[in-house]
Amino acid sequence: MDEDTGALPRKENFSEWYNEILWRAEIMDVRYPVKGLYVWYPHGFGIRKRAYGILRDLMDRDHAETIFPLLIPKTEFMKEAEHIKGFEDEVYWVTHGGTSELDVPLALRPTSETAIYPMYSLWIRSHTDLPLKLYQVVNTFRYETKHTRPLIRLREITSFKEAHTVHATWEEAAAQVEVALGLYREFYEGLRVPVIISRRPAWDKFPGADYTIAVDTIMPDGKTLQIGTAHMLGDHFSRTYEITYEDANGERQYAYQTCYGISERSIAAVVSIHGDDKGLVLPPEVAPIEIVIVPIIVGKRRDEVLAAAGALEEELRGAGFTVRLDTRDMRPGAKYYHWEMRGVPLRVEVGPRDIDANTVVAVTRTGKKTTLDRRGVVEGINSVLREFGEDLSQAARQAMADKIAVTKTLEETAEAVKAGVAVVHWCGSQECAEKIEAAVDASVLGSEIRSDLIAVSDGPCIACNGKGTSALVARTY
Ligand SMILES: Nc1ncnc2c1ncn2[C@@H]1O[C@H](COS(=O)(=O)NC(=O)[C@@H](N)CS)[C@@H](O)[C@H]1O
Ligand SMILES: [Zn+2]
């Protein structure tokens, strides 16, 4: 990559800041010659790798990972009416193999229900086969007609983690939706990304689902980003794909299902929420390089400093950190700038004074400086990084809290959604939702809100004065 120079746009100009940081911090190259398809730079891929490592650890607690085929025969895809209606404008079709036309066109999976469920129908025979909980991390394809955006709205979703579970009863499936939301909450805690969970209105639920519960975060420009969803599928798909099981009395029953997904929007959230005017700020948990060592080389003691820096690198690597010793022939300030842009959480400086005092200077990405004893340096760094991660969580929570306003009238709501999320009383009717959306130029995002930053209450619907409860209204990505 060409060495970067010059300051980023200020983060308050979020859209420009976001577009520039993707290449300046070597996350994604947007120059691929197909709209909506982008290329991971290795540094960005390293963030994804660590983030999805956390996600897999959570999923592997009680799911099994596998991979289903990418291509779905039209005959299977077209079976579930509501699902088709929801996706027919977004599906890519493969119609030829080489020069010969395929007798059955093949869909590129937009999501994998119609690839997986015909196999579930073959695999599930008895209640002893249940519950079945599988997931895959694959690329999926959606011919998005809305504005595409790297990491946020892609036509090839490269990091689509989709779980598909099968249960004997509706209640067990409903409980699994709650398990999924718990996993997502833990995942985003690991990324230090605050979330608001809510139930999507019926007209926004996943095609073919009974209901959808979504995980949103609030981006720096006040718009919300849906960074995960969990769907209760009931027995809609099991009736369409004949997923039945013999119960303990030998009766054939239709199974009940859920599915839940996360994509690289999780990385968009990390980049957007923690970044600052100097570049990326990465939580240690997902930083491809956690520590960069910068030797402060002063004249004749050059070799001594380099030797000390090398020994420190060995020790830190031995302790399990991903560490980089930067011995490039550059001013220290230019090195600081380079690694700050890439979000490295901790810089450790080693100079002649430190050697004499048997200390090192640790500087976090957000500028907190600590002098550490060279002896016990691993413990010292661990506590500095732990505190750094906590500080990121707190700052992100506060930033979210500052973007949430409880509003009582349409006028107040119209004002509030320009900078963030409004919490209003809504009766739940589509008619009132449309009135609200028209009046405030934002979306009714969800009800049954779960967030420790929002106190849910009852009150008169701001559109009809009827019995209402708290609901989210916001502009969305
Ligand atoms: N075009 C897109 N680009 C990036 N991420 C997307 C895109 N479309 C959806 N997502 C993300 O993927 C998540 C799951 O997608 S979904 O349509 O809501 N749900 C499903 O596809 C279900 N089969 C659960 S896996 C969404 O919550 C959203 O965060
Ligand atoms: Zn109403």
C-alpha cells in the first residue's frame, strides 16, 4: 500500500471519514470492478479474523459448524412463498455451465434456508435428533438496490455467520431466539460495541418468519446500523420443506425453527464507533497488532536500545501478544502516526533513559501514558490493556446514551432523529407507524426495547393518543 500522508477528514464528517479510513487503515479496497463487491486488505482481514474468532468461540459452546453449498436450485428456492417474495428482487441466478444452459437455474444463496432445509428434512427423523443447532460462516449474495457501502451494505456479504436451529416445540425455538440474543450481546461486549435490542415491526420481519428481534447500534452520525438479527421461524419452513420428527408417542410432528445472522457490519461498527480523528482505535480483543515497540534511538547507544527493544519483543511475543518492533529508519513521530492510523491499542517506547531506569513507557492509542517496570512488564501491559478496553466500552456507552432522546411529540421526534434515536410511545399499528415515519422522516425501528440505557414505559401513542408503549424511531443504514 502507498504510504499514507496527510490528516483524515474529521470524524464529525462521518461519511467522508468512514470512506477514507477504509483505505488509510488498510481495511478494505473499494476499487474492485463490480458494484457492491470489495476486497479485504490483510490488516482489515486480521480484524475480521479476530472478531470472528470470538464469535466462533461463542457459537461453538453449543452449535456445530459446517458449510452448505452456495448454489440453490430454483425448484427448492421457490418453495416458501413469503421467503421468495422477500428475496426475489435480490437473488443472483446462475443460468449457464460453460456454454450450455442449465436445465434448472441456480440461485447464489442470499441466505441459506432453501439450501439447508431440504437437507434438514433428510437428516431429522426422530425427536432424538433434536435440537439440531448448526451454523456456517460463508459469503452470500444480495442484489441490493439501495446504496451499497463497504462493510455495511454489500452485494457479496463475505462474512455471513448464519445459524439455523431445529426444535421439537415452539417454546424451545422461542427460547433459542433468546439464547441467540444472549450470544450476540456477549459478542458485542467483546467488541466493546453497545447495542439496543428490539422487536422489529411485523412488516420488517425476516421473510417467512413469525417475528424478528434485531440488534442495533447507533453510528456516530446518529443513524442506526442493524448488526444482528434473530428470527423465530415457527413451523413455516418445516411445513414447506417437510422437516418432521417422530415424537415419543410415535406421532409425526412438524419441527419448529430459528435462524440468526451477523455479517461484516460487526466490523463496520468497531471501525465507526471506536475510531477518532487520527484513525482506527481497536479494542485489544480484535487488534491484529496489539503492541508496537518503538525504539528511541539516541546516538551512540543505538545498539544497546535495539537489543533491549528486541528482548522486549521476544518476551511479549512469548507471553502471547501480537507485537511488532518498528525499526524502520523514520522519526518516532512518523511511526506513532502510522500505527495510530491502524488502531494499534498500545505503543511501548524503549530509550536510553528507560534502560538506565529499567522501565518502559506504555502509551495507549487514546494517549494514556504509563511508566512500567521492565521486570513484570507483561502483567503491567495486561492491566494497561484491560483498562484501555474498559475505557473504550465506557466511552462507546456514553456516546450511545448521548444519542438517545425520549420525545413526546412528533415535532420533538423530528428534531431528535436528526442526531440520534428517539424513544416514543407507539400503539403498534402500522397506520400510526406510517404517520410517524412521514412526519419525522425516519423509521419506526422496533418495540419491546431491551437496553440498560432506555427505561421502557407506557403512554399515549404520539400519533393517535391510543394506548402505547416505548418504541424506537431512527434514521437507519
Ligand atoms: N447487504 C448486506 N450487507 C451487509 N450485511 C448485511 C446485508 N444484508 C443483511 N446484512 C446483515 O446480515 C444480518 C442477517 O441478515 S438477515 O436477512 O437479517 N437474516 C437472515 O438472513 C437470516 N437467514 C438469519 S441468518 C442482518 O441483521 C444484517 O446485519
Ligand atoms: Zn397509534
